[in-house]
Amino acid sequence: MPRESEKMMSPRARAHVQAFAVAITVLIGLATPALAAFSLVWSDEFDGTSLDTGNWTIDIGDGCPNLCGWGNAELQYYRSQNVAVSGGNLILTARDEAYGGRQFTSGKVHTRGKHAFLYGRMEMRAKIPTGGGMWPAFWMMPQDDVYGGWAASGEIDIMESANGTTTVGGALHYGGTWPANTSTSSSYSLGGANFADAYHVYAVEWEPEQIRWYVDGVLFSTRYSWQWYSDGAPDNPLAPFDQDFYIILNAAVGGYYTGCTDPACVTATLPQQYLIDYVRVYQETSNQAPAVAITSPTAADDPPAGDIVIAATASDPDGSVATVEFYAGATYLGEDTTAPYSFTWTSVADGCYTIVARAIDDQSAFGEDAVEITVGSGCGQAPFHGTPFALPARIEAEDFDLGGEGVAYHDTDPGNNGARYRLAEAVDIQDCSDVGGGYNLGWIYQVEWLEYTVDVPVAGTYTIDVRVASPSLGGTFHLEFAGVDRTGDVTVPPTGNWQAWTTVSTAATLPAGVQVMRFVPTLQGFNLNSFEFASPTATTDLPATGLALHPCRPNPFNPATTISYEVQDPATVDLVVYDVTGKVVRRLISGEAVVAGRHEITWDGRSDEGHAAAAGVYLCRLSAGGDSRTIRMALVK
């Protein structure tokens, strides 16, 4: 249990989430595990005019002499002058100013020695900084290195983002003490929108045998205890994530995660501010959460545009209901403290919305109910996250367009057989055990289809990796863009189980512009998890040069990354990894004859001698027929 649990927050002392600046606001309500009754045990709402030093310590310096650059080749010097509390926010400001031998300054705070926690929901609402070299983070480190130095005692990265901030990531670090450490990570995007444009809620739900990551209530990753370990406790299946961890907030400039370790490559317009509205910690208690149900409107009502009265019933089995809050997606509307509970939502425009009622009891535990409604003429077909997926991107299969049956999808039965995620839709969505967790589509039949609106910024040939699973028979599918089959039938092989996942790859040559991708199963017998589009090969590039080297994935990486390349004709190929001084680190391919087409190879982060390469930026060069291509890669520790 946490060392600090005495500070409680009034149920009414909570910030209100602003609306996204998009025509259609559709977000899944703030999620809570069905069996968990979470109560607030600690928070900082940053409502004062100065940092509460009973909660936080300001980090000072650049990590030197013991950990220069904080172990990540960061370029900033942390100062107290870059930390402020104003306007209901903790503000960490990154500046272009020389200090302490560094070109940049920024802010960092932590709760070590003041507040540490074991298990629970750790949540932050924040607006992050953006631009080349920016690296905002919300993370946790062990209060004590019980199992050894980093990362044998663990690290939990709740949220981190870099550079253009169109994706955010979550990660675990574990294993042995550096350099024998390892990590697993996942990322989440808004389909091309920038996380720096609005406030978002970032959270993990940490339990003994699993950790789940959320953005705005949407689960995007799950890690299980069988996926982590500590060399310091080989017989303890829960280690290292069974100890107290403290919270860290910082806005780094540069570092391996950004791929920028030299001041000259920082292109962000400074100063940049990391605005944190609140940090909250909830934990499971014996107190039972209240029950709440929205009674009006219902999913079948289709109310007209204008004022809409939202009504709900709420009760608490072992206490009393303090308030019922009402949301449109993640946007706070208002609350009612007296039964019967209701709120009048005024001037509602035509569109599709998820309305949420959250009942909070006298011990801060909460329960929720959500209803998806169509107002007036509805929303027609529209991207699920409000904006098209900007390629290259990872598209989760469950994030198909809004619009419903016959518009955004066709499904042969009326219900969601998996009873997960988008409960008002007829598409069958279930929990997924693939790497990263989340959801997948099941019960797929060949007469069905789903559509996704994508934005193709550059015409070219896009490689598409599709995650699929099939117990015995396999199946086939194709992808249409703007009504044209661009892939032909793609074969799904048998994998032995509905949750035994593999990747099948295809390619599509696409014109530039916003267009609708339609997934069409042509032979049933498989589950679908995601589509991942790589950066394109320009349509004029490969025929002219006969050679293409694609960005490695993942990047940054630890411990391994996959490099893919293409040759137009049979060729003799060299593929070599260099450090930034030009020294050869690893010869992945040396004078090997390859056939025409696309090829992949994995670099395990080791040198030709078998030694683990140091964290840093590396160059990978492909050479064939007197021509060459080079990409940059960042190995992180």
C-alpha cells in the first residue's frame, strides 16, 4: 500500500476537461475496471500560486557528475526558475537560455521521499509542449532500489512524447541492471492530431499482475506480469513492480528518445510550456463504488438539436452519493448533488456523442454509465477520433469510422458479440492478448466490411502490416481505397489460436489526399487487431533508383528494431550499422545476393563481436549497385 494516503480531495474539487476543437466530439468515457472500486487517496490540483513543497521536490542540474544528461543525453539544465504554479496549472517551461554549461533550461519535479505508491490508478490531465527536441514525460521510479540499480528495480512510463507530439507512448523498464536491462513499449495516436493542441487525460491502472495504459479513457496498452521480470528476484513473478514508486514530471529538451542529442537539432520554438492541470492517485478500497444509470436520453431517442436534459439514477450500497457529474465524451458539462440527478446540456449541435454520468460517493469512489446518442441529423460518416488518420500511422481495427451500420460498416448481426469498447455499435469487439493489449475484432464474415478515413499526405507505395490471428483455417481479405481494390487478396495463415497473433504484409500505391479505406474480408476464419502503415516509397523513386531503405520500426528502440528495404532487380547488397563517428558497429548483410522485392532484417542492438551497443544515435546504410540509402536510428536504454 502507499506510504502516503492521508490527503483526500473533495469530490467537487476537480478540474473540468475542455472540449476538443473538432466538429464531432466522440470519446469513450473515463474507464474503470469492472471489479475495482477506486477511491482518491492523493492529489495535487495546483490551485494555488506556488508549488506545494510538501508534495514535490524540484530537481536541479543536468545530472552531472554521476549521470550527465540524466543518462539520456538530455540537453537541458533543470532550474527552480522554470517551475511555477499559476492559473490552476503546474507549469514547467523549457527555454533557450545557456546555464550551467547547457544551452537550454527546463523544469522537473518529483515526489520521492514525500509520496510513493504501490498499485492504483495514476492520472494526469495536461497539455504537453511540442516541437523538435521536446520530450515531456509523466513517469514513476522506485522509492528504493530493492532489486538493484536501473532497471532491475523497474521504471513505469505513464506518458511520454517527443518532437511533433502526434503520438504518446507508455513503457516499462525492467530486467537487469544496466546494460542488462530491457523494456517494452506501446504508442497511441489521435489519427494525426497533435496532443499539444488540447488538454488530455493520461493514466495507468497498476495491479499486481497487469498494468494498463489509457488516454482520455481509451485503453491502448496492457502488460502482464509474465512479460516483465527482475534479475534481482528471479523467483518473484511480480518483481520489480511490487514495490513503492514515486511520481516524476519533467520537460526534457533533446535526448535519445527524441533522436536529438546535439543542440543544433533542437527546432522547437522556445519557450515551450508543459501545463499540468492535476495529478491524482486512486486506489482500490473495501468501499463499494456507487451504481449509476442514465435514464434519458437513450440510444434510441435520437433527440433534436438544441437543449437536451440528461437524467440519471444513482445509489450507493455502503454510503451516500455525493454528486453525479455529467460529461460529453471527456468534456465536463456539469453536476447535480441532489436526487433526482439531471443536467440540461444547452445548444447541442447535430452530431454523434457519448454522454457519461459519473456518480461519486462520500469516500470518493465512483461508478459510471455511458450512452451513445445521435442528435438531429447525426454525423454521417466521420473519423472516430475526429480527424482522419494521417499516414504513416497505426490504425487500431476497433477505431473504424462513425456513422453506423451501412455507412461506416456492415455487420451481419445486430449486437457487439464481444461486448467491449463501442457497445452501441454492431461490430464485434473483444479483449486482445496481442502485444500492447487493447481490443481486436472477431466474428468476422466475408460479407462484412469496415471503413476508416485516412489522410495520404504524399502519393506513393505504402507497406501495410496487418496483425491477424486464426486457429486453423486462415482466411483472406483485401483493402480498398476510394472504392478501388489496391492490394488484391491477402492471405491470413493459420496461427493455432484466435489469440495467437502474427503479421501479414501487403502494399498499396495510393494517390495523395483524404480517402476512405475499406477492409473487406473475402474468406472468413480470422481475427483482426490493427493496420500499420510505414512511410511511403515515392511512386517515382524506386523505378528510377531501384533501391529503397525504409525507416526502422520501432524507432527509438530497445533492445531490437526491424529494418526493411527494397530492390527493384536482383542485387548484391550490403547493410551496415555505423555509429555517428563512422565506425562500423554491425554488418547485418555483407555482399549477399538478394532477389527483387521487399526484405526485412532485425538488428538486436549488438555489435559484430556480440557486445550490447551503447545507447545513442546510429546510422544504417544500404548499398547496392553503386547506389546507397541511409537512415538514422536511436537506441535507448
